[in-house]
Amino acid sequence: MSGEKDLEQLKKEAAAKAKAAALAKKKAMEQAGSGAGKSEAVEESDDLAKKKAAAAAKAKAAALAKKKAMAEAEGGPSSEGTSGETDDLQKKKAAAVAKAKAAAAAKRKAMAETEGGPSSEGTSGEADDLAKKKAAAVAKAKAAAAAKRKAMEQAEGGPASEADDLAKKKAAAVAKAKAAAAAKRKAMEQAEGGPAIEGVSGEADDLAKKKAAAVAKAKAAAAAKKKAAELGGSDAGDDAKAKAVAAAKAKAAAAAKAKAAAAGKGDSGAKTSEPKQPSPNQVYLDKYVKIITEHLGENVLEDFYINNLSKDVPTIVVGRSAYYKIAEFLKYNESLGFDYLSELHGTDFETHMEIYVHLYSYKNRQSVAMKVKLDREAPEIESLQPLWAGADWAECEAYDLLGIQFTGHPNLHRIMLGEDWVGHPLRRDYEPYDVEV
């Protein structure tokens, strides 16, 4: 029985110490108030709980040791009875402690759910008050720690995890895209002088997408080209460059062709819409043709027209047999009076040769061009030197370079090449006799 008395004494002493500690802790929490005082009370309550657990463990160990010593000293049935009573007492104590812990845990959970609300009126002991205050202090400390952690994250500007980083980056990208789209719409509205319609905005977005796709394709092509050049060496790089140059040239040619076609269409449209104005020299050509045909006949002229490529010069094409007669008529007719020969030259057209003569009238201040076709195999025509002295050197030049014979010329000779020169350099089939020259 003395062992039971000692155990009861130890329990009473532990309970008294716990009550004293709880009273001291309650008083300290009341004095400290909220904030840091509550957190210190939580720490003190944790220390008190640890001390209580250590005291209970020591009491249990002492009781067990004492019980064992008494059992060994007394022995017999009485010791067995005492041992049985002690075991029953220990079981009852353990059950009571378990119930108390379960009740305290349930109460703490209820207080945590109500976030530190006022304690119910049915609490009967200081242990219950202490448990409530501890739970409230723990809840407040957790809330303060969470708030502090959130404030630190916002101040540092860094999310707590990679998922937060990704979410923030996505949000930033979306915001930038929206801002760019808004700026683009605003610019289009300002340019058009009114709010942009939804279709225009859609077209702008499509254009932006197409540009982005084109840039991506260009980058991919450049990367592929670089890789191919690295794998294939310099030859592959040269081939790629040559292909790129050829493609660029083809594109440029196509663009030029399209531009020319568009310009041609524009010109044709202009021509159809606005009829071409007649040349101011048309009246002079009509005058020359009328006078020539009236005096020499209609068969002497093979053709006549305004040469638009040569300052709209009135041009007549005469027959081989009427060449000298028409030239003489152009000089001595009073209405025409072409007293000056400004140019005479020959041309090889491969199928035939041609003499071109340009005449000018100082009296009428007007000009005319006369052409005549010659047989290429035997080019021969009358000389105009008897009519215009200026034809002397011009006919010698045509003889020297083309081999045209001018009958009636007083001194037809080569004026550029020597008399022993073989061939005529302005003929299309000319081949040098001495290739080294």
C-alpha cells in the first residue's frame, strides 16, 4: 500500500506543478496580449507540455521500479494481489489520460475551425482554457507566417515555384500581345481617320501571323542551309549560293516582267482611251507626196511615213530606177527646194542593202528623208555628187565599208582603208583576210 501512496503522491505533485505552470502561463499570456506575446505563450506552452511529459515518464518509471522491488521483497499471494490492483490502477489511469487527450484534441480542432472564437461556457478546467488558448495562438501564428511569406514573395517579385514562373511568363506574354494588338488597332484607326472595324483588325492579326510564319520559315531555311553547308563543305555552300542567286534573279525578272506588263496594260488603256495625236510634220509629208506623184507619177514611191524614231522626219521610200530622178526633183522644184544634203550612209540588212539620204531646205526650213533598197550581191546606184557636193565623201565611205558602187562619182575610192584591203568591214558576213590584224 505504501507503493500506491507514493504513486498517488507523485501524481498529486505533478498535477499541482501543472496547475501552477498553467496559471503562470495564463497570467503571462494575459500580460503579453497579442502578436509576439501570443507566439511566446505558444513556445512556453510547448515547453510546459514537454516538462509535463518528462515528469509523467519519470513518475511511471519510478512507480514501476518501486513496484518491482516490492514484489521481489514480499513475494506470495499478497504481492500478486497488490500487483493486480496496481495493474488495474495503471489501466484506469491510461484510459483516463487517453480520454483527456482525445477530448483536448477534439476541442482544439473545433476551435481551429472556428478560427479562435470564444470558448464555450461549459469548460470546467484550467487545462481546457489552456488548450483553447494554445490552439488559437497556433492558428494565429500560422496565419501570420503565411501572410509574411506571401508579402516576401510579392516584395521579391519571384514566385515560389516553377509553375508560378510559367504562369507569370504566360500572363506577361498575353499582356504584351494584347498591348501590341491594341496599339496596332489604334494606329490603323488614326491612319484611316476613324475606328477600325473588326475585319480590319482581323486582317492585321492575319498579317502579323503571316509575318511571324515567314520569319520562322526563313530562320528554319537559314538553319537548314547552314547545316547543309557544314555537312557538304564548300561545294555545297557554293551550290546553295548559286541556287539562291538564281532564285533571286528569277524573282527579280518575274517582278520586272509583271511591272512591264502592268505598264503595258496602262499604256494600252491610255491609247484606247486617248487616240494618238497626228505628227505636226504630217502636213509636210502629204505636201511632198502630192507634189512628187503629180509630177513624176504614183509608181515612183514605194512607201512614205513619219519616222517617229527620228524626230518625226517625213520619209519616202523610192524605187531603184527613180532614185536619181526624185533626188533631182527634190532639189530643183520651187515648192520643195531641198538645197542641202546633210547625211548619206548605207546599211547591210543581210537580205538587201539600203541607202539613206537626209535633205534640208533652208528656204522652207523643213527636211525630208529618202530611202532606196539595193541588191546585196551587186549593190550599185547613181551618185548624188553632181547634185550635192557634200555626197562626195559620204559615198566614198559607203563604198569603202560596204562595197556599194556609185556610178557617176568623179573619184570613188577608199578613204579609211587602203586600196589593197580585202573585203568591206561593215558587211554582216565580213571575215578579216589577215586574222592578226
